Amino acid sequence: MNWLDVIFTGLPLALFGTGLCVGMGCLGSVLGLGIVGEAGTGLMTEDPNKFAQILILQIVPSTNGIYGFVFGMLCMVKLEMFGGEMLTLTFQEGLLMFGACLPLAIAVAPAAVAQSRIAVGIMSLIAKRPEDFAKGILVAVMVEFFTIVALLVSILMLFALPF
């Protein structure tokens, strides 16, 4: 048995990947919600009737944290964390699971920040032309598409793992 197998079995790598997905998703959502909330409160000082639209705009970057959480739960189910005894993984199996976590872990935080910047732009739009709110939402959702692609790739990779 070599020293890597002693120090780094597969389980810590798998858990690190799982935590990275959840943590990066939540980090991106927190940053995004802060950016949108800051701009939204400014808009509400001018027009308090825009509260519902601002709330909808805050939901857009928050989905990234939800994706990270859902994928993290799937990882924990895969590791049988809720059934008592967790799986014992080799270093290679842990590395495979860590790799399955990477597409989502890399995508969620920047996507949430990008969506929040778009949401701030949408606020400028609806301040002058409230009827164009739906058009603005479509622009923000375009970023969402690629986060969903990363989530799907991570899920497919996770379920393809041989354990």
C-alpha cells in the first residue's frame, strides 16, 4: 500500500468534490443575491411598486445554489451517507467522483455572478420601460442554460461511476 492510499483514500476526495459543488453554488448565489439586492433596494426607493419584479430577479442567481445543493445530495446518496455505513472508495474511485463534481463546481459561482450583473441591467431597463421585463428575464435565463448543462453532465458522470 503506497502512502497516497494511506493519506488520501477515495472518500475524502469524493467528499471534497461534493462540498465544492455545494459551496461554490452557495457562494455564487450569495454574491449574486447581494448584488441584485443592493441594486434592487435602490430601484425601490424610486418606485416601491417594482418589489415583485426585483424579487423575481433575485431568484435567477439563487438557482445556482439550489443546483449545488441538489447535486451534493445526489453525491451523498451515491456514497450511501444516509444508510449508516458510507462506501469505502479507492483513491481512483474518489478521483472519479471528484471529476464528476468538477463541471458543476466550476460553472455555478461565475454563472450566478453573471446572472446578477444581468439582473442589475434589467433593473435599469424596467426603471424606464417596465413592459420589457420579460425580455430582460430571457437574457438572464440564457446564462442559466449553461449552468443546467454543467449540472446534467455532472449528474450523468456521477451515475456512470462504477460503484
